[in-house]
Amino acid sequence: MDAFSPTPPGWTETAVHALDFSCPRCRASATKAQRVWINRRAPVIGEDYRRKWQEFYQCECGQVWWSWSSDRPPSELANRVE
């Protein structure tokens, strides 16, 4: 699977918009997704003039959902102290 493929995979057709960047059915995080596709061909310009993309996820529970890349929470790795 290529998350950056220019052609959307068929499984994205049934996606629902998740408002809190987790599976709307079981609340699993995006890191638990079985498949991922990022729609890089159609960026949207936000209020702050930054680009954002639709990110599609197929959860392990079977739900397909999408959210904006700008809604993704910060990585817990970014706050690690070594």
C-alpha cells in the first residue's frame, strides 16, 4: 500500500469525517489503522494560509474515516526528553 499514491484506493469511498482525529466507531487512534492514504493532490488552504490535506484511515474495527492533517494531534515523540 502506498499512502502517497496519486490515485485514491477504493476503500476510501465509504469514509466518514471524524471530528476528533480518531475512529468514530471505536475511538482507536490513527496509529492503529490498517491502511492509510493521504490525498496530496487536493490541498486546502486554511485560515492561517497553511496547506492541509485529507488523511484517510481504515481502522482495525473496519470503519473507514478521514480527517484534516491540521487536526492531527502532536506526536508524543516530539515531547520526549532524552
